[in-house]
Amino acid sequence: MEKIVQSGRKGDGILRLNKNRLEFGAIESGRKCEGKNGQKYLSDSLKLSKMLRDMLVLLMSECNSDEQVVRELQTVGMLHDVNHFQLLTMDIPKGYICRTQRFDFHEVVSRINDPPLA
């Protein structure tokens, strides 16, 4: 029987490979839009970053910490609220420090005919 390692944090969504259950991404979502300085955004952003780092560590152990492979690993996360989302990626380009990249917020229109707000 295969032992499944569970991390301490639970996200709203997890992206994983089906066959061997390796996790490589996560989603955190909220009910209302508070903006970049809202408490929900800040706490979810921190939680998501920690989840992505934990996933990277497990992926590193899966590849036996081979430095060339570790430098190519990347996890992906998405912060989502009412109709906005932000994509995050985390990698280890030099092999010892995690780097998080946060992309711009994007808006998803509520109806097809509505133009996105600027």
C-alpha cells in the first residue's frame, strides 16, 4: 500500500498528476474583492506561497535533488476572487532560494457582452 504524505495546509484547489499524485499547483479563492491590500488577499497570498514551496520540496525529493532537474522545476498557483485572478509561479533558479513571480491581476467579465473594466 502506497503511503500518501499530506501537507499541513489545505488549499481551495490542488493541481496534481493523477498517476503518482505529485502536486504541482494550487488555487486559493475568496468570495469578495478586497483588492491587493485586503486582509483576505494577504493571508491567501502567504498561504499559497507556503503551499507552492512545500510542493517544490516534495518535487525535489522525487527527483533525488538532482541540481539540473531542480533548477527546471516550477509550481503554479492562482489567487481568485469574485471576478479577478492573479497567477503566481515559484521556482528555484539557482538551486537554493525559492523565487515567486506574481503576474498582473486579470478580470473575468460577468457576461460575455460586457467589456472588461480598465
